Amino acid sequence: MQKLTTTLKKLGYLWKRSQVPIREPIQISRIDNLIIFLVCTVISIISSYKLLVIPSLTNSDIFSWFLNFIEVLVSCGFLIMVSKKENPFINSRQILLIITLLLLVQVAKYNFPLVLSPLSMIVPPALIISQGMGTITALAWVSIASINWPDFIAPINNNLLIITLICSCIVSVLGGRIRNRAQLLQLSIFVPLGALFSQWILIGRFQNSILDNQKNFISNDKIFSDSLLLAVLMLCTILFIPIFESTFGLLTKARLLELADKEKPLIRRLSIEAPGTFEHTLLICGLAEEATRMIGGDIDLIKTGALYHDIGKLHAPNWFIENQEGSKNPHDEIDDPIKSAKVLQAHVDEGLKFARKNRLPIPIANFIPEHQGTLKMGYFLYKAKEKNLNIIENDFRYKGPIPQSKETAILMLADGCEAALRAMNINASDQMALETISNIIISRQKDGQLDDSNLSKAEVFLIQRSFLNVWKRIRHRRIQYPTTKNNTFS
Ligand SMILES: [Fe+2]
Ligand SMILES: [Fe+2]
């Protein structure tokens, strides 16, 4: 009996862990929910009202209309659910974008079936969604946008629908992975070319339809103009993606890489005004990137997040030890642990202000408070206790929140291990380094800092190993190689 209870508990735990993310999605206000619901209802009405506009309406007609209406409404709900699952930080504007694109497609299907081909209606929006909200959301959107075609205006060729579905799926999958605008341009050329050839082979006027016996072949001129229109629309979409990014707060891979550019003014300022912090940031980037690769997380996100995590130190660089370079420590001069703790907390608060001023996307800004979580400012707490001050321990803890994603949790661990690893003796063994790393990680775990991060034990183990690998690389670089006087070899 006890065995059964333990097994059930284990199964329950595994189920809980499989539900990614553990974190509750962002709360959406009632008004926004109402607007989203209204748009979904309009989509359902547009998709189904024609079933009611027939002479001599029977009960079965009303029933089939109702079924159609509910089907589309439920599909919209499913789409929103999938997008929330894939993007825990999705906001109402982004949901509205997905739903509005669906609405536009439904309107186009019923009003411009002869002008726009299914390819031009579905592929460009799929590109926007895959870039901004990921492959799974884009695939869900494509599957819903591909149903409910009006067959009373002009019968749609089934082969054309299959080609549309294949092209949209390719765009959804590649769009979610593409990391620069040049690859996007290639996609906008090759997909229309592929569509042109496959249409020409499968549904051209002089060909027999391969997949079915439909007689509604399309002229080769129409196929060419449709593919050209698709290429133009995809190019326009790529041009407008930066506007979508800023208007709807989308975080595309290209935007992440642009933000990670070390020539960005804020990063340049960090390298000039706080060189120590900049060096610390670069080292953390290396540690965090390796660990994220090991556990299969979002490398571009963590690389960019790591670059900006301590940006708040710009408000007072010389108050942080890494920027003091042997000069006097202002903390010693004020000799007030409470004030010193406030300065430390300020690097988080000011960092968030910098993030807002520079319009950093929310997932990047989240690295600023979450890398410190609610950690204790141990040194100043110790100093305060030494002075017998009347203190509350919470005054010496960062305000949080604790890491809410695997990436921010990795950054917290990398932040903790960086100084310790840098300070380690060059002759220290791997075992010693691993012990140092695991001690830091265990202390964070015991403090409850990783509770909301959804990191499994296996992932924590992999993170330890990857930190060790990075340390080995650093140590290797620091070893002085013997040189000869006439060193001509390389
Ligand atoms: Fe920090
Ligand atoms: Fe840091």
C-alpha cells in the first residue's frame, strides 16, 4: 500500500514537472479579456453566418450553424491557450495580435477569395507569429486559419490547400529558429519559389491533378502572380517586423541578437564606466551560455539577459568591488551596513529603470531582479550583527522575485559562482572547483531561490558540470606557456 502511495506521489510529481511553465501566466485585465472574447466571437460569426443566410431555414441548418460557431470559438480558445503555454509572459496586446490576424484571414477568405490565394493569406501572418511567439503558437494558428474555407464563392483546390499548409508549416518551424534578417530574406524568396513549382506541378492548367481528380485547374499565369504576391507580402512582412516588435513587444531572435550587440549604447557605457562589471558580465555570459546549451534552454535569451543583468550598477559603479581597482571602498567610509544594503538593492531598482528607459523587452528586464532573487546580503548582514544594530533580516535581502524561469535561475547560479571560480587558485583540482560550485548551488537551493524555476535535479547536475567545463577552459587560458628567446613557432 505504501509502495502504491509512493508511486502515485512520484507520478504526481512527474506530471507537475511536465507542466511547463509552473509559473502562472501573466494576469490579463477584465477589459482586455472582454475585447479578446469579442474578437473571437466576431471571427466565429464571420466564419459561420453564411450557413444562416439561406432560404427556407430548417432546424438542422441552425444546428449546423451552431456547431460551426462553437467549433471556431473553441479553436480560438485553444489557440490562446497554446500561446500562453509557449509564452508565459504573453500580454493582452500579443494575444490580440494573434486573434486579429486570424480575424483578418477570415475576412479575406470571405471577401477577397479571387484576389488573394490561400498562400498569401496564411503564410505571411504565420511568419510574424513564429518570429514573435514561437513555432508551436504559429503551427496552432496555421491549423486554425486553414479550416473553414467558404466553398460557395469559388471552390478551393485541395492541392492548393495542401501546398499552403506545407509552406505555412515550413515558415512556422523555420521562422521560430531563424536568427537574423538575412535568413528571413532567403525564406521569403525560397518559399514562394517552392510554392510556384509545386503549384505548377500539382495544379497547373496543363497538368493532371496528382492528388485528386478535381477539374478546377488554375492557369499558369495565376500561379505565377500568386507566388509573386506571396513573395512581395513576405518581404513587406519582414520590413514591418521591427514595427510589430516595438508595438506589440514581440521578442524575435533577431531582436535578441541586436540587443546583444556590444556596441549598443548601454553596453558601451557599462564597458567604459564600470569595466569591472563589464568583465564580470562577459564571464557570466560564458558560464550561463554553456549551462543553457547543456539543458536545452534559450541560449539567445540568456546571453542577452546576462549582458543587461547588472546594468543598474551604472548608477554608482565605484560602490561595487569589481570596479574599485584598489581605490577606497565607499562602504568602509560610510560604515553603515543598512545604507550599504540599500546601495546593493539600488542596483536592481536602477537597473529596472534603465530597462524601462531603454525599452528593453520584459523577458530581458526580468533578469535584473530575478538574478538576485531574495538572496541575503551576507557580508552587510554580518557587519550589522557585529555592530549589534537593531535589524530586521529582511532588510538585508534583495526584494526579489526569485527566478521564475530556468534561464534566470541559471544566471543567478552563474552570478554566484563567477567570483568564486575567478578567485580559485590556478592549481586547484577539478574536484575542488566542482565542490565550490556545488556548495554555492546547494546554498541557493536550500534558501528556496530555485523553487519557482522548474529546474530538475538532473538539470542542476548538468549546470554544475557545464560551469566546471567553463572553469577548466578559463584555467587553461591562464596557464603561462614557457617561451624561448627566439620564439618563431606558433
Ligand atoms: Fe547583481
Ligand atoms: Fe552580476
